[in-house]
Amino acid sequence: MLVTCAAMSEAEARFFADRSPEPWMDEAGRLCAAAILDFLPGPARAEVFCGKGNNGGDALVVARWLKRQGWGVTLHFAGSLSELGRKKLAEYEAEGESATAGELRARPLVLVDGLLGIGAKGDLRGPMRELAARMNALRRSEGATTFVIDLPSGFDADTGVAGPDAVEADVTLSITATKVGFAMDGAENHVGRLVEIPLDIPVEAGDRTRRFLFPSNLRPRLPRRAFDTHKGAAGRVVVAAGSRGMAGAAVLAALGASRGGAGLVTLCVPEEIHSVVAAKAPPETMVRTYRDFGEVAEIPADVVAVGPGLGGEPLPGLPGFLTKHPKPLVIDADALNFLARSPGLLATLPANRLLTPHPGEMARLAPEMGRLDRCALAWRFADEHGSTLLLKGARTVVASPGRPLELNTTGHPGMASGGMGDVLTGLCAALVGQGLDPHDAACAGSWLLGRAAELAVRDRRIAPESLNAPLVAEHLGAALLALRTPGSP
């Protein structure tokens, strides 16, 4: 559910009318600090920016927890603190001295934005704007990672519009409920990665037709394997992919399927690239050749992934395969481009099809919808064609007829490199093969891919720009474990 700032303010006013907000402030700050520590296990240097309201109090609780973990913490204030804020400052100071900047000079720099919350209106002014500008400058010049509490200061969380010097977040720690402005096109450049900070505050009014993907709403969708599960019951995935010069796409799709938990993966490629693919494919993958898609259709399968690296002239039989194969299909890349050139086929796809276009492929599939924003486009396309759409991007959107629109929260700009979509195609197929419907497979797949990218950078201690698709696939198991583990961001 997405809420407006007014709806969230009204819910808090009702809830705290007869109780102190202090225990919830303590819990929000603790959870925010835990999320920061998950991304940067530390110790590190933190500059914490505190406003006059409850966000400033939340930030001081975060600062206390970081100090307790051996971080070096520096506080900045935009004005006089509230009475509760002064109490949190006293608790912070009672923790003793934090590590000094000199002791942690070689450690990462983290910025925590606790300047303004949902009650703020209009552009930043005075000290607030100066501190926000300082955060943005440090992020650019020092490579700092910016975490914001609830929403970026200076960002309108109802409209998704950022005012002058609005804080640019790497991670937004969204408290209780996500705001409608976070879903607007372009908002991701200020909101960054979204993390759910759940507080038990009832919110009645909101948009229930859209929601962000968090572990709390994804975890219940993942099936648990029975103890006597065997490979034939864990999903038979067939992948039809690859062509001359694009053997890597086939290998990556098979890798995504294998690391995504498929019991058996059969990779079908043209004969001319068989030797190359067989040498590079995961050793557990069965690699075989095909001359037309009728041969692919005869292979026992629970799901088929088709498209990565097929090339501009796919082997014969693709039209009938896409429209008549009884099993679910995950359709990507050149298979999508083929559909774009054959609108009559696109209109006859069965409901059990998952289409996974990037923006360029989407523009070719639905040129008449180009003026729509991403959410409206995904909704309309899914409703008109009766299939599930996974529209890739910095905020991947998943739409299916009769289902809430769902937006992914994980990942980072390091994923802007070739092959990520191929891994995603195989991963989504593996999830369908294990019993998820195409919509839930698309949701879980997009979250897992983004989380794997985050874990790869964190655990390998590499810059996001150095990330590649095989490394992301290698961390899918860790991402799946994180999703199954309560408390994971």
C-alpha cells in the first residue's frame, strides 16, 4: 500500500493521541541502524544530520546505535531540538566517546539525513538547505553513502518532485508505509534503494492497487520444499537461447535458472554454437541442439525461457511455440523483438506468459503507449494482453491483470551492464518451475537479482561499476537466504 503524507500524519496523530511516541522512536532508530549496518558492516564514519522534529530524534537514536558498534559519529543540527530530541541526545552522549575520524580515516563515509519528515512543506530554506547541500556535496566529492530516514529532505513525497538542493539518497529507510511519491517516474534518483522499516502504527487510508516489494510481502510467496523433494520435482526448466556471437546470453540464462533453484536445466542452442556453449555452461546443465522450435516443444518441461541471444532471425517454429505451447513461457530479448514485429502474435499470447522487456524493447512492443509513465504503461499493457509484464529499469515494475502493481526496491547502478537480463530470465523460469505463478516469479526474481547485486558488491568489497552478470548469479543463493531470513532489508 502507498500512502500520502497527510494520511500518514493523520494515522500517527490518532495513534499517539494517548501514548508517548518514544518507544516507537527508539524502535525506528534501532531498525534504521540495523539496516545501515547490513549494507556497511563497518566500523565506518557517520555524519548524522538532525532536524528539530521526530526525524531528528530518530537520527539521534541511529547515531547512538552506530556509536555503540564502534563507528565514528559526528552530529550536525539544523536548530533547537524538541524535548524528546534533547532526551535522545543525552542518551547518545551517555554512550561515551565515539571513534575519531582519524582512527577511521580509511573507512567509508556514511551520511544520515534526519532533517525533515512528512510534515515538511515547500522548498528547503536556511540551515536546512545548507545542510542538505553539504550532504549532496560530500556524496559527490567523498563518495559518501547517504541514508535518509523516511524520506529525503526537500523531496515532496506526495508528488515525487525534488526541490532545490533536496537530499539525494542512496538508501531510503521508509518508516511504517511507503509514500506515493516514491513510485513516480524519476523519483528513484532521489529515493534510491528502498528499505522497509516496519512500525506497528495502523494506517487505514492508502492506495492498495500498488505496492513496493519487500521481504515482508515476498517471503510468504516462496514455497518450502518437502524433505523428500527430488530434482524432477524441483522444476524442469528448458531454455531456448543463443546464436552466433551471442553464446554468452544462453550461458547466463542457464546460470540464472540453475542458481535460482531449478531441479533440471536443459539448454537448447543452435548446432553452430553447441561446442562453445557446452564448454561454458554450468556443468549441471544439459546442452542440446535444435533445428526448430518444434523440437524444443517436445522436451519435458515445467516452464520454458526463450529469447536471450536468439538473434534477429530465430530458428523456424517460433510463432506457434510462443502462442501454443501449453506450459508457462518466460519471453525475453530477441523473442520480444520478434513479437514486436508480429503484433498479431502478441495479441494471441496465452495468460501464462511472462514478458520481461527493458525500456527499448517495451517501446517496440507498445509504441502507442510511449507517452504513459511506467506504472500506467505496465498496467495498460498487462490488461490489454492478459499476460504478466516485468518492465525492467531502476525501479522494475511487475503488472498482471487483476493483481496489484508491484515495484522492486533492490539493486544499484552497478547493474547497468550486459547480461543481467539474461540471468533474470533464467531465474524467473526457475521460480515458475518451483511452483510460483508468473506474477510472483517476476516479483521474487526482480528482488532477488537486485539483492544479489548488492551482496556481491558488499561481500566482494568491489565498486559497483566492476559488477558483472556472472558475479550476480553467483550471489543468488545468498540473496535467497536473505529473503528467507526475517530482518533482512
